[in-house]
Amino acid sequence: MALQILIQGFVLSGLYALIAVGFTMIFSVGRVLNLAYGVYIMLGGYIYYAALQEAGLPVFASFILAILAGVTFGLLTYLLLVRRLEDNPIAVEISTLILAVVMQALIVVIFGAAPKTMWPVIRGVLRFEGISVTMNILLATGVSWVVLGSLMAFVRYTHLGRAIRAVSMDRKGAVISGIEPSFISMVTWALSGAFGAIAGVFFATFTQLDSHMWVFPLIISVAVVIVGGIGSIVGSLIAAHIIGFVETITTTIIAAELRGVSTMLLIILVLLIRPKGLFGRAEL
Amino acid sequence: MSIDRETMRYLGWWLAFGVLMCLLPLVVGTGTLRILIFAHFLAMFAMSWDFLSGRTGYISFGHPFLIGIAGYTTAILSFRFGVPIYYSIPAAVVATIVGGTLFFLPALRIRGTYFALVTLAFMEILYQLTKVVAPKITGGTRGMSGLESIVSGAVNNYYMSFGIMFVIGVVLWLLIRTRLGVALSAIRMNEEAVRSTGHSTTKLKLFAFSVSAAVSGVGGAFYVHYIGSIAPRGMFEINFLFTILVAALLGGAETIIGPIMGAYFLTVLLEYLRPVMPGMERYLLYGGIALVLYVVRPAGIYSLIADAGRKVQEWRR
């Protein structure tokens, strides 16, 4: 039991960290909550599905297409919507929620309302001491670690990455040192779309494709931001693990139906007790 | 509150609106009336949202939570325990006000974007719980159907729903014109400033939350008895929240009249698009309209009409 919780907890948390990272980035740089973030995940899943299972493209090409779709949509959200409302976080929140419902309708119009099953990215099951884990979800965890690691290296060691960090720490200061914040915002939104799409492919193979699938990843992302505090990568990694483990423990020990409830209660509790998040404010 | 000339003029408009809507069943068929009944319920929910979020600036993403408490309370009491609806509906309203207080607790500590998310979390929790906890009483995923109706026939339901909406509308509208209403708006603009004038923002907020919850409670309880069924899906759904939000925003938040107009506009638009666009395309269209209008004209349809009215007056001078 303990081993099962440990393995499932780590695997699930890895997936959650991957889901949340794109959302956290935008919050950290722009201080806005992008409620259309779940759409990037849904879009990633659907484009991958269409390319691989309907058009018959190879896995790698399908992945690239999914990422491109995420990047495009991320940029469009920023340029057409968020940039016009940027001084008002509540307006951004409301308008991105409306956008998400519009995109949900668009997905139904294009792909139909019936859920679709996706092939796993890689096949096979790993058995260990009577516990079985699919290779697919292990790959998702691996990808999650690689993505988060490279993102951390990117924001620490590259010029562009350091500029992103500078904007997230102090916008005015960044402008004074010659950084163009609107360009940095565009880079962040594009990256966020890409991360969302990658996470979406794995999330969709983990569950299934349907037009409501954007809600759950969004809630996970929101929970990570709230539990972890304002957008540090390490903070959100820890938060993803807290959420993943709380969920695994609840579902294995108490009842499987309470999957979403534990995360919600965690959000409410943390907001009530420590509104700034468990790890307080930190830069990217 | 002194009744000045402007208030009198507006009250005249309300009266004209009431008379017009009361005469409507003489002209139009029952099909149209049934559409308008839905508009009335949507208007109640949108006004409730507006009184809380449009006034105080505490954006609620959890109004289906309040409406759901009302709906489930009256449904369970009347359907499972045989309580007459004369008692179950008031009980539902009281339960919703209690739920609204629960809603209010996070508002003591957080505001802005986080508050909206907590209310969303409340809604999701109730969605999960109604499915899992005591399915024998709540009906689980399938919910309950065959609930007792209050009056029968389209015309009677039309008058009932319109009457409730009209009374709520006038009361809320008068309320926001008092000093209390001004204080609530001031909370949206600068909460610290209100506190520094010696007013208790906690009391003011509690008042706004209770009134909003009571309106949702009345609307929700009558609504489930009108449609005769209740289920977690459909009630605690983001699409339902979306409809309420869009009705309020489209019409024009902070005005009480705006949400009523938004509700009529939305319901009638949706209904007339049904033959052309049977499914989700309608959400696509009106979501698109709402989005464009929100970005271009955040104050909504009401402000467009008010501007036009002002232009006409200037032109006549």
C-alpha cells in the first residue's frame, strides 16, 4: 500500500507539474491568471489525435504540430485579448474564461461531442512488486522532469531567460535596463502554449479526449499556483507533489470518488490560512 | 432616501416595463412565453451575480453553488421527505443564505482574482459531493426528477416568474440607489478608503453576500420546481456559470437593469438560433459576441442604450 502510494504519487505529481508549469509562467511574468490555459492542453491533445490517428502522421510530427498549435493559440490569446486588458487582472480572468467556453464549443463543432480514446505515446506496462505502471505515464513523468529542468536552465543561464526573470521580478526595473516587456510577454505566452500542448498530449493519453477535459487541468494549475505561491519553478514543483500525493492518498485510502474534492479543499484551506501560498513570493 | 425627480422617472420606466410584460400573454403564444420564463430565471441569477460582483467587485465564479444549494434543499425536502413546497422553498432560501455566508468567509481574507477561484472551487466541491455523498437522498449522478410544480401552464408560470423577477429587480434597484448601495460600490473602488471612513466593510460585504444569496435562493428554488428536475450535471457546470456571467456582462454589470436586458437578449437570441444552429454552435456564436463586446465595450448593452438615449435628448434640445 505504502509503495503503491509512493509510486503513483510521484507519477501523478510529475504529470501535474508538467500541466501547471505553463500556467505558472504566465502568472509569474504577467501577474494574470489565464483561465484559457486548459484550452492549450485540450488543443494539444486534439491536434495530436487528429494528426496521428486521423491523418496518419508519425508520432514525432504529430507532437510538433500539437506544440505549434499551442504556441499559435497562446500568442493569439495574448495579442488579441490579454494585451488589451492587461492592467486589469479581473477582466483578464473573466474574458479568458469566456474564451475557454468558446473554444470548448469550437472543439465540439469540429470533432463532435463523443469522447475519443487516444493511443498511448509508448506502449507497455512496467510491473514491480505487484504494482503496475504504464510506460506511457512513466514517459510523461520523465518528460515533465526534462521540461522543468530545461526551463530552469533556460531562465538561469540564457540571456532571454534572464530577461524573463527580470520582468517577473520588477517590470519597471527591467524596462530601465533595456528589456522590452511586451516582447518578453509574447515569448512567455508562446512558451506557455507549448508547455500546455505537451502536457495535453500526455494528459489526454492518461484520460481521454472530450470537450470538458480543459477544466480539470485548469483546476490543477490553479491549485499549484495557490499552494506554491507566486510562480517560482521549484515552488510549483513542490506544490505539484503536495497536490499529487494528497490526491493519491485520498483516492487509495478514503474513496476513489473523492478525486477532485481533496484538491479543492486544499485550495480553500491554503487560501484561508496562507493567502500568499506555502512558499510565499518568489521570482521565476 | 429622498425620492427625487430622476428616481420617479426611472420608476415610471419600471412601471411601463411591468405593464407591457403583463399584457404580453394576450399577444404572443405559449411557445414564446416558455422562452421568456427561462429569461426571467436567468435574469434573477444574473441580478444576484450583479449585486455581489458588479457592486462590490468580488467576482463570483460560484453562483451555481448558491443556486444548487437552493435547488437541492427544496428538491430533497419536498421530493424525499414530502414537505409541502410552502415550507421547502423558504427553507431553501434560508439554506442558501447560510451557504452565502460560507462563501463570504474567504472574502474576509482574499480579494480579486483569488476570490473568484475559491468560489469556483466551492462549486466544484459541491458537484463532486452531490454525486458521491448519500446518493439515496440526492439521487447521485442522475439527480431527481418529477418534482412538484407550483403552478401549471405556460401563462401562469409566466406571470409567476415575471412577478418574482420584477419584485427582485425593483427592490435591488432601489437598494443600490440608497447610501448603502453607494457604500457597496465604494468597496469595489477602494476598500481601504471605505474602512478609513469608519464603516465596517465586513458588515457591508456580509450584507451584499446575504442579499445576493437570498436572490439566488429564491430563483434557484422556483427554478427547479418549474423544470421539475435537478441533477449535478447542468447545475454545477461551467457552462451554467458562463450563461449567468455573460447575461450580466452583456447587459451591463452594476446596473441591475443591465442583467435583465442581458438575460432577455441571450435567451431570445439562443432560442431563435436553435433552428439554424442546433448544438454547440450557439455557444460559439454568443460566446464570441460576448467576448468581442466585453473587450470593446465592457459596460455592456445598457450603456449603449443609455448613450443613445442621451444623444437623442441632446439632439432634441
